[in-house]
Amino acid sequence: MNKDMLGALDALEKEKGISKEIVIEALDAALVSAYKKHYGQAQNVEIKFDEKKGDVHIYSVKEVTEEVMDSQLEVSLKEALTINPAYEIGDMIHFEVTPKDFGRIAAQTAKQVILQRVREAERSIIYNEFSAYENDIMQGIVERQDKRYIYVNLGKLEAVLSKQDQIPNEIYQPHDRIKVYIYKVENTSKGPQVYVSRSHPDLLKRLFEQEIPEVYNGEVEIVSIAREAGDRSKVAVKSENPDIDPVGTCVGPKGQRVQAIVNELKGENMDIVEWNADPAVFIANALNPAQVVEVMFDEIQRSCTVIVPDFQLSLAIGKRGQNARLAARLTNYKIDIKPESEFEEILAEQKAIKEEQALKMAEKIAEKAVEAEELANEIADIELANIFETVEEAVEELDEAVETVEELAESAVEEVLEEATVEEEAVEKDD
């Protein structure tokens, strides 16, 4: 290894963005491994890379000990003092053990390490580049296909287009230029893997942003998309600017803007409807081109019944129920479409349901009232019983007090009589 190697490392850093320090660090580890492979041991081996000359030196590191137990790892204090009188027990001494033919081994190892680092750096650069395109669209060229994927060349790598991500009935030929939506980028052991789609709803959103400046800059907002790839899509749009017609802006003069998107998607039909904060209006718009007479909601089930003229029932439902299905996905409501001739029957059914609900509610209220009355009676009985118990206790206490008074009175009378008797007896003695 020489200065040519240093020049190669400098060029690698400038052209590939690979830091010289990272390569040298990897080179050190690889050289230790190579030395161990060719010379049997590398427990205490250190690699010194001279960045000025480009030379590699190998050192065996040994510890200074009083008594040598392992000559490969230790050196005696006596021998250490012959090298440098300042050495003490526990110091580490570096002995150069670079083999004469190690330059060839080092060159081969350096080549392998550099190639590996170049591959890793290129993978990292490609991964970072395509990670920035995740959830965006790119134009690619169809390269080839197998049973699992169609491979699309995006420039620096081949992306994979699985069957579920393809537009049904769309034929892909080699060298066809197609726009694809990048929905996932993975960094695998074999390098970056990019997954693309032609059927993803967000592909439609990105195409609108490319073709319509007002959508790209936010003057017109795409609120929701319902798509059956290759057949038909519905797009709900709105604008906060009262001077902008969001639907007309997306359609463009003579339909040129939306036609460019239809052509890219190989003739996929496109319905652009105006979003409205009123769910009834929004649902009516979503069922376009059918006319809507009435929309009745069941907010608990988040569903609605839509009344349309009898002659437009099939138009509102659409072929194989497609129009109603896309409208339901666009508005996030379950939609049940009924003809106008059944409108009165539906109203009568709803009236009967409401009356039944009201009757059940009244019955529940009556039951609650009876329960409340019974509870009140029970509480009153308990309070009255408590009152009676209190009166009885008071009477008993009064009787006890009367008895006590009577006993005290009798005692006092007896004492008076005794005193009177004593006095009489005293008088008689005096006489």
C-alpha cells in the first residue's frame, strides 16, 4: 500500500461521499482478520495505518509482568527494561510484527473493503434518494416481467409492480413509459427495494397535482377519492376561494386537464364532484349524474336513504352498483337508493318506526314513574315508623319520670310522718 491508495481514498470520498476515516476504520478491522487468518493469532494485534505514506504496520501488544505465563501476550520486566528503563509492571509494549509479504495481503484486503464500502454507500445513496420520493409519483420504463412482478426502471434501480398494484386489463409491454406511485421503500440486505402502484388512489391525487396548478398550490383541495382502478373514479374537491369553481378548474377548458389524466390511466372514467359541508348536498353531488329528490339520514348507523326519480333509479345505482358503491366510499355513508314511487311508503314506514319508538319511550317513562312512586311510599312508611318509635320512647320516658316523682313524694311524706311522730313522743315524755 502506498500513496496511490491514499489518492484512491480521497477520490472515493469526493465522488461517492464515503468518509476516508470510515474506510480506514473498516480496513483496520479487515487487516486484523486477515492477519489472524494467515498467521494464526490476533488476540493482541493492532494495526497502524500511516495516512501520510499509505503504509500499514502491525504491532503485537504485550503486558509487562514479573513472570511470563504466555509469551504471546506478556513480556518479562527484565526484557522490558532492556528496551526502555522506564517500563514498569502493567505497562503495555508494542512490538512490530509486520510480515514481509503482508503488503500483498493488505492490498487485497483493502480492495475488498473499498469495494464493499462503495456498494454500501451506493445502496445508502439510492435508498435516501428514493425515500424522498415515497408517497409520490415517478415516470419509469417497463423492463421485464415474471409471474410475480413487472419490473419498472426508475433510473438507478428497478422498482417492482405487483399484480394487485396493476390496473386490471392494462397491458404492459417492454419499453412502455408509465407513471407509477411509490408507496413503500425498504432497505434490504440485497439493497433498496421500491414498491410501486398503478391502482393506488393517491396516484390519482398526484396526477391531479401535476396537471392542475390550483390543486398543487392548494387553491383547490382534494377532499376524498373513491377509485376502482381502470374503470371509474370519483373525486370530491372544494375551494375556500369563492371566486374559484373547483370542479370547472379541475375539468379545464374543453375538458383538457382531466382528459390528460384519463389518457394516462388508459381511459379510466372520471367523476369530479363538489364537496359540501351539508351531507345531503354532498351525497346528492356524489351520485351525479343521477338527480336526487330527498336524502333521509340515520346518524346512529351513519347511513341514509336516497330517493331518486323512478326513471333514474338504474342510473343512480350504476352498472353492477358501481355508482352507488363509489358514492358511499366517497362520502363515508351507507347509501340505500329507493325510487320516488316508494317515497310515501318509506315515509309511512319511518313514521310507524318513530311512533313505535315514541310508544316504547312512553312505556319506559310510565314504568319509571311507578317505580318512583313505590320508592316514595316505602320512604314515607320508613319515616312514619321512625316517628312512631320516637313517640313510644317518649311516652315510656314520661311514665318513668312520673313513677320517679311519685316515689320521691311518698318518700318525702314518710319522712314528714316520722318527724311528726318523734316530736309527739318527745312532748309526751315532757308531760
